[in-house]
Amino acid sequence: MRDLATIDKALLEQLPHPWLIVDDAHENLANLVPFLANQMAPGDYFVIEDAFLHLTASGIASVVKACTGLGFLVDSKYTDAFGVNVTCAPNGWLVKQ
């Protein structure tokens, strides 16, 4: 994830959709999310897991804001299924539009 050149774009292009990408490492998100967003189709999900353990609230908010600029929306069906952000991925269930 630190070196995006190691990701096989041809393989990504062949994978069937929908995708569920779960990020639990929180490495290089500023570059990884736009890279993957270009390969994703509407209805695919990018989940930022355990963000509260690794990112500050403002860090989570900045990642989510960047993702909305890439065509993602927070899917509150999943983030708020048990109460507002009662999940290990607060505002982290992002669906590609």
C-alpha cells in the first residue's frame, strides 16, 4: 500500500464488481483511496476499519471529505445500523456513486 506501483492494475480491471475493500492498515490513504477510486464502480464499498484506533476525529473527517470528492458517500445504513456511528468504522462505510 505504500508503493502503489506494486498493485497490478490489469488484475483490478478483471475483477468482478461489486467490491468490498476494507482498509485496516491506514497507510498511504491520501494516495491509495484515489488510486482505488479510479478502479471502482458505482455500488462498490471502501470501508475504513478501526479508524478511531489509528486516526483522530479530524483525521477521519479529512479522509471522508477527500473520499466524497472522489465520488463516495457515507452509507449510514451501515454506519448507523445500531445507533449513530456505533460501529468500528465511524463514518467509514463509503459507497462509490
